[in-house]
Amino acid sequence: MNLVDFLWTLLVIFFMVIYFMIMFRVIIDVFRRDDLNGWGKAGWLILLLFLPLLTLLVYTIVQGKGMAQRDMAQYQEMRSAQDTYIRDVAGPADPTAQIKQAHDLLQSGAISQDEYDSIKTKALAG
């Protein structure tokens, strides 16, 4: 095997990987679409099976903008869920709520007076 054969093989493998990435991306998008019924999804998948390259090109050209919009909507949903989770885990940002929560812990004996004073100072500081 000489250098030209190696480079040609490398190029072929590169385009095969790209082809399969696009193929799986389109299949995932077909199943994620809400505007298609089962027959529409089956139709796209049958076309992908029998005319893969042509179907990939047509789907990407026709549905490219929709694919991007669905990606952005999914990203925004994930970001919103992550932000909500972080807010829930971080606890209340309101200093009065933090002090009240610390006071309740102090009354139950879960924390000491020094810990309560420390929490109160941190809540009032910032």
C-alpha cells in the first residue's frame, strides 16, 4: 500500500463517517417530528432505505430549516429544565427566606447558634 492508496482510503472512510452521521441525524429528526403521522415517518424511512443518498439530500434541503428549529426548541427546553433544576437545588435567593429557613433549623436543633449567625450574615451580605 503506497501513500496514494492510504490517502484515498482515509478520504473514503471520512466521507462514510460523514454519510452515516447525516443518515442518523435525519432518522432522529424524522422520529422527533410532531407534524408527521406514522405513515409519513414510514415513508421517509422507506425512501432512506431504498434511495439513501437522494433522500438525504432532499430531506436536508426541504427540512433543513425545520431541523434547525426543532434543535433550538429542544435546546431551549433542556436549558429551561436545567435552570429550573439549578434554582430548585440552590434554594431561595431571598435573604428573608434564607434567614427563616435557618431559624427553623435552629429551632429544631439541626444547627447551632453560631451556624445560624453565619447563615444570617451571609444572607444579609449578598
